[in-house]
Amino acid sequence: MVNACICTIGDEILIGQIVDTNSAFISRELNKIGVKVRSRISIGDDFNEIINNLENCIANNDLVVVTGGLGPTRDDITKKALSVLTNTKSFIYDTRQSEIIKSIFDKRGVQVTNLNREQALVPQNCTVIANYLGTAPGMLFKCGNKGEKLLISLPGVPYEMEGMFSRVCDLIIKYLTPGYIHHKTLVTFGMAESTLAEFIQEWESKLDKDVKLAYLPNPSTGIRLRLSVYNRNIEDSVKIVNTYADELRNLLGPLIYGEDDDTLESVLYKLLKSRSKKVAVAESCTGGTIMSRIITIPGSSEIINGGLVVYSNESKMDILNVKKETIEKFGAVSKECAQEMAEGVRKLYNADYAIATTGIAGPGGGTDSKPVGTVWISVAGDFGIESRMRVFSGDRLRNITRFSSEALNFLMTKIL
């Protein structure tokens, strides 16, 4: 198994000025070629810190991938640090990158500056990885006593780094011959992480030593259960993962609604499309979140008839025909109001199914009987109309996300 460490360089990451998306991308791509990422670190723009941290990374890993610090300005010191780290005293101009730099500046109609020209200057002992989308090339160094380890330095601009990464993977495969890693993810909804872990504890304790189970909770999708196999060939990996996945399906039943990249909205879309059915949505506390999640699915116009955000009591009454007496007697956050909202929006848009939400996202507005985090959800369709209440704890945005997830799952389970 080839083990790797990913290092990002730049004070802007450490102070939170930018979000490190590079590490996530690199991790996913390395995993595809059988490289196991064991650690990820961020290093500031400090010469000695870069050298010391990278020395440690090389000592403990087969592969180190570095991004950042290759720009033309004075604070970009990665290349100089790598030359010291790899005992390289001489630099050479890479002809190919020089031509790319000139081409980029010619297209912009400006002269190449000396600082940009020097970005094609690289340590003599590196293998250059051309950057066709920017001015700073990537560099590959062979490290270790026998050159058995790799240190790869890439530009920090995500667009540029991602554009060259397929060639990086080819080099990794060439020099390190990584093994095979196989993953399968089952997606669950409706059970808390701790409860789920306790429920499958006995089953999990009997997993093969090469199989790892990870719990990946997310308020939008539920809990993803990822099965990973290391140190096996492709055929064995697929077989053992599929066996364990089938066992989980038998254990968890309808709690599992999909696998791998499935989401609540994508599975609901597939269900409705396969039956040529349409949905309408009436949202109060979720403020359009349910509809916005559905329309992220390509082709969602095939299943949507319409939707409304009816935040005020007046809009609920005027547009959806919620009775004034219902709100006066039961309140806007109630089963009765949610049901009339669902019936109203289904009729308004002549839809096969409807979802309605009304609740208290917070941070204010709660009472003893209806605390912050309370939501009433109603769904309507050929099964009639059904409602459920849920109470969540969290801040406003988290509550809205969980309300919308609960609503999508409610309709999905009713039409399965």
C-alpha cells in the first residue's frame, strides 16, 4: 500500500482567508489510483517551517504532494525550500514552460515580466510537470535513500492544479505502482449516528481486518456508511464489499435509501420520473430550500409543477386557502396548517404529490409547547395526506437543512 501526505503551503490558508479545496480534490484522485492518504497538513510561508515539516512528511510516507507557494512574488518560497530540501544547488530554465508562459502573456497582449519568466526556472534534479493553464510548473523529486519516495510540488491555484493532476497520477503509478482501494457507500436516513452505531455494533465487530467502516453524518443526506477495503485485489475487494453491503441492507432495511453519491433529492427525482409523477412544494420555515435542492438535479423540470414560499399567515390563507380559523385555533406551526398547505399547493399546481413545511427555525420564536427546532411536515398524494412533527436542536441554518431533509425523506418513503 502506498501511503501519502498532502501539504498545503500559504499563510492565507492558516489565517482562514481562503478555504483549502485542493486537499480534498487530491485525496479523492489519489484514492482512485490506490494511494492511501494518511495525513494532511498546512504550512505557513516560512522557509524553515516548510523544510522541517516536509522532511518529516517524506520520512513517514511514500508520497508527499505539496500545493502552493510557487507564484512569482516574494512570499512564494516553496521552490527555494525544495531546492535546499533536495540538495539542489543549480537551476535550469524549462523550455516548454517558458514557451507556455510566453504564449499566455501573448494572448493577454502584455509583455512577460522577469518575475513570471523566472517561474520556468526549476531545480535541475526535478522532473517538470508542465502547467498549460498557468505560469508555475509542477515538479517531481525522487527522495529517500534509493529514490524510492516521491515529492511532488504543484501550483496552489485549484484550476491549474486540477488541470495537470491526471498527468501527476500517471507519474505516481509509473514510479510507485500503488495497489487497489475499493469503496462502497450506503446512504441512510432516519436514525441518529450513535443509535445507528449501537444497532450494528455486533455486525461491525465481525468485519474482516482489511475492511474499514466509516460513519459520515450530514444534515442534508443523512448518515453515509462507507465500506473500504485495502490490501486486496480488485476481484476480492468487490466481492467482500458487496457481501457486507448486502448484510447491511438486510439489517437496516428501509433506513438505506441509496448508495455512493445518492442524495434524498436525487432518489426522489428518480422515483417520480420513473412513474411520470409531478410534485408541488409549499414552504414556510424552509424558505425555498426544498425546491432549491430538487432543482439542482438535472432534468428536475420533468417532476416539478411549482412551488411557493408562503412565509406569512396572510400568504398561507390568500394563496393556499389555509383557513383563518385553523391558524387562530391551532397556530401556523401545526399539523392542521401543514395539511391545508399541502392540499392547497397540490390543487393549485395540479400535482400528483405535495410537500408542505411550517415550523420554527430560530433562534427566536419558540415556546414551551413549540420550541425552536419544531417543524410540521405534511405530504399529500394518492396515499391521502399524512403529517409528522419533528423537533431538532441546532442553529437556524442547520435546522432549515434538517427540516428540508426530513420533508424530502417523508415523501420518498411514502411513494417507495
